[in-house]
Amino acid sequence: MEDLAPQEPPPLAAAALYRRCDPALLPFASTAELTPLDEPLGQERAVAAIHFAIGMPSAGFNLFALGPEGTGKVSLIRSYLERAAATQPAADDWVYVFNFEDPHRPRTLRLPAGRGAELRRTMEHLVDDLRLAVPAAFEAEEYRTRRQLLEEGFKEQQENVFRTVQQRAAGRSIALMRTPVGLALAPTRNGEVLSPDDFKAMPEGQQAAFKADMEELQKELETRLAELPQAARDARRKTRELDRETALAAVRHSIDEMKRLWADLPAVLAYLEAVQTDVVDNLGDFLDHDHGHEAEAGDEPEGLRLGRAEKRPLRRYRVNVLVSVGTGTGLGAPVIHVDHPTQPNLVGRIEHLAQQGALITDFNLIKPGALHLANGGYLVAEARKLLLNPFAWEDLKRALQAREIRIESPGQSLGLFPTVTLEPEPIPLDVKVVLIGDPMLYYLLAAHDPEFTELFKVSADFDWRMDRTAEHELGLARLVAGLGQREGLRPLDAAAVARLVEHASRLAEDGDKLSTHLASLADLVREANYWAGEDTAPVVTSRHLQQAIDQHDFRQNRVRQNVLEEITRGTLLIDTDGEAVGQVNGLVVMELGRFSFGRPSRITCRVNLGRGDVVDIEREVELGGPIHSKGVMILSSFLSARFAQDWPLNLSAHLVFEQSYGEVEGDSASSAELYCLLSALAELPIRQGFAVTGSVNQYGQVQAIGGVNEKIEGFFDVCRARGLTGRQGVLIPAANVKHLMLRHDVVEAAAQGRFSIHAVATIDQGIALLTGLPAGEVDGRSAYPAGSVNRRVAARLAQFSRKTRAFHDEGPHRGHNHG
Amino acid sequence: MKPGRILVAVDASPLSLAALEAAARLGDRFGAVVDGLYVEDINLAKLAEQPEGTLISVLHARRHADPHLLITQALRLQVTQARRSFEATLGGRQPAGSFMVRRGQVVSEMLVAAAQADLVVLGWHGAAPSDRARLGSVARALAERCPRPLLMLGRRDGEALRLAVLAGDTPAIAIATALGGEAPLLRLGRLTEAGPQHLLVTSLAEGLDATPGSLLLVPEA
């Protein structure tokens, strides 16, 4: 590419420094006349994405809304979601109930919207009924009599065995006696057991008869006693059957009534069937008098209730309503915004209570998460918060992939705590998730998380700016009208709206654009309304708006004032007049939170014989960022390409931001550094009334930078503090002219010729302006015209080259000896 | 009438322990001497010595291999436990009573000992205390022949008793009132089935938790 011809660019006209909004062209006198805008402004792409995501039923078409904060993402999404949700059916209710087959795996029941609470209530009534009906049945005379008959029957059987054998034994003068260790048989006489001597004194035949009789009785006794355990078992079985029969009779009526109530829901009927079986199998729970307190338990804290859990087995007949219409959703499909998306808040949790040193739980302590509440509707969460909370992101993805909500504590997920706990049956999930985050998060997730793009297939990309068209200017005014109506603010007159439009351009850093950072603009309107109130003005005028801008600026500009003060007092060395070789005013932007301002920074360059290095001192001490270093390396390339086609560069140049003690990043000072380098090489002074901004490429083209307005204003403030001379100004890239939305005082000074802004496209244009000499264009013999900057640079580099060659030819010692 | 000497039958069974406890409380209330009596059944003692005797386990429905040793040990254990129970409950109290061991027929030995006492307390295993005919043989014999008021501590059979305040002047009520000391309210049960000689006692007095369903028998004047 051929080097461009040098042309010293004239100062920009004042009109180019600021794009005014003419109030006369606005089609209203005051915002009071306007219909409030209830549609988003300048976010057509994002709105289309939201509509698409809401309407798209397929899995994975969840939405990620990306854009800078303050662009109204949250309120816009909520309003669209709530509008859509209102037309959709209410979500079903979900309850957890006891699993009678596997108590560690509570079961779910899906019920039509609103019937979860009804099931809980009717189950409570059922248990209350049973607590009265079951004991009543067992206290009834009929039951008691039948039970006594069964018991007496067995006792009679026992007695019969004893009595029968005893009578038979008595007939043979043998006693059957109860002893602490069994039944004993012994020969008697006159009712008394014979002593051994008496027995021996009997005739042998009589002794043998006794022995034979006892043997026979013993066998009979053994046979009869052996039948008793079976009789005992029969008696117990009959008693159990009687109990079951009695309980069933007591329970059936209440359960049948429940079944009639829930006849339309087979799952509930099956549950009631299981309840009936369990009640009959666990009658003791209803007969224990301790349970009498269960009725008042409703008002007790859960902790106290569970504290007596062992005495309260009736808890298993409760219904834990996890999600019900009214749980926080209202009618229509739910729209849930989870503010604190921790893992438990998202997927639910199982709470535990400490009881006598042990942690206990049951299905009644299962608590819903936001996914439960949003099931059948929409869940909105902030991506950053989600990612900051351990396990939350992974569990959300797992739930969306599996399309079910599985409640697991983080410890369970990792298998850390193998304690006995619950494994609630998962709940099928049908939810549209909307994540809100800044673009960087979106791009990082898309790049590093392969599941992300599968699960969030729709992105709503909120723009931070919009075109400055008449339509958008009017739209902004209608937004202000809506804000005024909602918050009771004064209307803005046309001039105030015009000023607001201009400010929106300044926020967008572009005269052709408007910022969509509605939060900032709304705050400005609120502040202007305040100042109008201080004036007791009925409408907000452009003066109030300007006052709001100035006051907002004033409240934040302490550091800027301090820097300016240090410059004017000579602590920070900045020349704004005169000339200096190898020294130029660069411009930097300092960002303090959301407030940023520009300030000049002196850049100097020293050159000497060397090996062709342009040393960036900032980089050497690790204060220069990579982009800054890149800019400095481009300078080397530019120098080599332009001046070292026939011999090597034999210079060593050192560039530094003077009095800079922090990190320097960005390449917006690379043109300034190049001017400084050329000045040092050509030994030509640079006019210190100028400050420079712009990056440069290898061909010497000056490229656009950011923060152009703040940078110009920063140098202007310094010059004005010292007195504007008319010889001061700023060189900006020509490509930045469209971004100019300068402060009124800067524009005014420029209009009066007391301060100038020059748009430069090439380094040659810039150096001509800074040195007052033409840059010089290479001629057919590859030479620059005499008296040009480039001629002097080339000559100096040639001189360095000759000296280097001589140095190498003659050797360093000779040079040293004759030096 | 206030008993000055109480005799309690002790055989270390759960109900006899309850009887011991009740006797101790009655003794404290009336300042009475409480004596313990363990009767070693003469027939069982002889059985332990009789080589021809046979012992059959009710649990296993089988003959014990060495019945004599087992019965001897069981009887020894019973008397030891009875003595320990008596000493644990009444040891050190004043006025001091004595623990007696007699060998013989249970009923006759009890009747002999009862003659020295003002009140006899014992536990009994009957199920229907209102029905004297259903009492065990020992209890029935004592109920019929005991010359002194007899308090038999029964076992609750699960039947809910209707409660009433005692009123009237039958001998049983008189002795019950005396046993109640200053507390005139004796809550009794099944008055319709109570005759002048026996009352079903649910609670002797405040702080005295005789087993509900106990039977208080008073000999005819």
C-alpha cells in the first residue's frame, strides 16, 4: 500500500462536534400530549426472539436474554411472559404423599389446579374421623365381648388340659401340680405327696402301677400340651381377624366417602386404597391415647410437631402440598422470578430436624424449589447468580435435560453423606427457562459448556443502542410520558426531550445513535423532575435537564477535579503551549465505576543507536497491557516498512507514559506514540497545545478509538484552566467524527476559534499538524522532499545505520579509544 | 378401725410385688407393722425329694431331665427373691416387720398367720374379680375362711370401670373408709356387683395406686 499524501486537516466546524436535536422538529409541545409507549424501544431483534421462545413448544428452546444491564431486559421479559402466561391454563398442583410400600421414596400425586389443598384438607378430616371412629369401634361392647370370648376360649382350652389330666391323675392317687418350672406329677396319699421312704415302703407291684400310671399321664400331658401353641396361634389369628374386621368396618365408611369425592382421579383412589390398608394394619396408631393431641397440631410449629415424631405416626397420612394455585403463582401459567437461585431454592430441598442428636426427616419436610413453582409456566433467573451458586447451574441443566425435578441435596449428588434420607419421586418438568445475563457470560457459556447451546437455543440479544431516527426520538419521548404517568412526574417540554435525545446520543457515544440504557435515561428524567420541583415549575424544561446532567456530573467528579488541579499546579507535568522534541500529549480515559473522564498524559520518546528496538517501558515493567504492547510493536513495523527498505533499523527508542503509575491498556495512544517517536527521530518539536488520540496501523492510517468525547473534554478542561490561547486543540481519528457529542462549552469554544478539533486520517496529516512541517511524500527515487518530516526521519535513521556500520567495521575498542 | 399389723403374702411374682408395695403404703399411712410371709408348698417340697416325681415343661411340652434339682433350685430362688423384694420395699422402715418362711399347705399356713394380723394383703391372678366363684382355689379358700379383712390385688383385664363415690355403711365400706384414712372419697367400681363383704377397689386413696380391679373382702361381722 502506498503511503498517503500529507494534508494538514483544518479544524472541524462546530456543527460537526455535536448533533443537536431541534425541539421545533419534535411533533409535540410537551410529553403530556403523548400516548405512553408500552412496547419496547429499539429492541426489535430481542422482542422477536422472546416471542419465538414463548411460542416454541419443543424442548431446549429456552431463552437467554443477553445485553448490558439497564436496558430493561428484566421488565420487558416479565411483561411479555406474564402476558403470555395469562392466556395459558393454570399449572397442575403437585403433592407428596407417604409411600406405604417404600417409605423412603415419597410418592407424588398430580392434581388439577387448586385441588392439592383440597386433598390435604379432606385427608386431615379423614384422619380426624378415624381417630374417633376406630377407638369407638374397639370400645363397643360387641367387639369386647367377641374378643373376651376368643380369649376365654383359649384359657378354657388350657384349663381343660390341666383339669382333664388332673382328674385322671387324682383317680390314680397321683397329683398334678403347677410349679414355677412346669407341671409336676407325683404319687400321693390323702392329698399329700408321698415321701421317698413312704413310696419305697409300698409293695413293688403298687410301685410299678404308680410308675406305669405316671408314665401314661406324662405322655398324655405332653401330647395335650403340644397342641396348645397351635391353639394359641389360632386364638391370636382369630383375634387379629376380629381386629381387622372391626377396623375395616370403622374405616370403610370414611374412606368410601373420600373415594366418592375423588372418583375422577384414579391416582388418588389408589392412594386412598393404600391408606385404608395401612390404617387397618396399624390400628395401634389410632388407639394410642397420645395421638389425641394430633388435632391441635395444625397450629404448632413444624419443629415442635416433629419433635414428637415417634409418637406421631399419623403424620404419614398428611398431604404435603408442594405446588398449588395460590402458592405464589395465581391464575394462569406461573411466571416465577427466582432472585436467589441457590441449588435448594431451585430444585427444592428436604429439611431435617435435630432430634436427640439425630437428624430426622419425612416427606412432610420436602420443600418446593422455583422449578416446582414454575412447572407448567416460566422461570426467570439471572445467569450470573445462577453460576455463582454451587450446583445450581448443573442441577438446572440436569432437570431440563431429564425433564424432571429430582430433589437431591448437594451432599447426595456428590455421595458425601450416606445417611438414610428420602428419595422423593421425581416430578415431570415442563417449563420454559429464561436466563438473563451480560453478553460475555452468554459467549463464555456457549464456548465452554456444550450443554448450554442445547438447552438455550434462543438468544434475545438486547442492543445497547439504536439508530437516532425521528421515530426513535418520538418513542423515547413516549417512554418518558409513560414513566411520568406511572411515577407522577412532571411532563417534559419539547426542548427538554430534545436535550434528553442529545444526552442519549452522548451515552451511546455516537451522534447517529441513541442509548437504550433506559435505566440511566429514566434516572435523568427523575432527577430533572426533582430540579423542576425545586423551581416549582409545572413542566420539566431543558434547563432542568441540563441541571440534572450537571449535578449528576458534579456529584461524581471529585477525582477528575483533583487530577485537573494537580495538572494546573504543575504536579502532573502537562504542557499546553510551546513546543518540545519527543514529547506529546496523549489522552487517556479513567473509569471509576460508571463514571469516566478523560485526562492528558505526557508521552515521551528518547532515541539512540541500537538494534532496531522500540522499547515500550510500560511493557518492560509489566504495566502495559497486551493491546498496548501490540500498538507499540506496530510502530516498529511502520518505521521499518517506511524507512528501512534498504538498510536495517539501527535505533533504540524508548517510549513511556510519564507519571503513570498504573496499568496502561489499549492502543488509542499508539498514534501519539508514533508522533512522539517521529519527533524524536527528526529532532523536530511538537506543538504542546495539541493532544492526540487514535490508534495507528502498519500503513500509518489512524484508526477509531473509544471515549473520544471524554478525551477531548479532558484536555479542554486543562487548557481552559490555564487560559485558552486559540492554538490548542485535539487530533482525533477521522473515523471518530461521527461519535462527537461534546459538551456545550467545548463546542462553544470551538465555534469561537479558541479551541480546535482536527480529524486526521493518517500519521502524515497528524505530524504535519503537530510540527508545522509537511510530512513529505516519497518521490520516484524513493526520497522524501527536503524540509519534510519524513526526510529528516530518514536521514536520522540513515545516520544511525552508517554509525552502526562504522562501529562494526572499526570495532568497538577503536571507537571507544577515540571517543 | 385402723390396722396395726398387716400381713402380706410374698412369692416374688409381679402381683405379689404389687401387693408388697400396697402393704407398704398402707403401713405408712396407718403406722402399722408390715410382716411378709412366704409359704413353701409342702407338696412341692416333697416333690423335690420324690425320685418318682415327673416334671413337664409347659413351654416345650416335654419332660425335664432332672426335675428334682430343677424344682429344688426354683423353690430356693423363689424364697430368695421374695426375701429380697420384702427387704427392698420394707427394709429399714419403722415400725419394723419380719419376713417369715413357713412350710406347709398354703391356705392353712396363711390362715394361721392371718390370725395375728389386722389386714391381709395378697395378689391374685383372677380375671373377673367380681365373681368369687371364678377365683383360684387359694384365693377362694382365703376369701371364704380368712378371719381378717383381705385385700386382694387383681390384674386389670382391660375393662373400663365405671366410677362412683362410695357411700353407705356396709362392713366393706366401713373398712374401706378406714383404709382411706382422712380421704373419704373412695372411688369404687361395679357397686351393683358389690356385696356387703366384698368391694371392687379401683383406688384406695389419693397417692395409693393399688391395681384397679382389686378386691377388698371383709369377713362378716
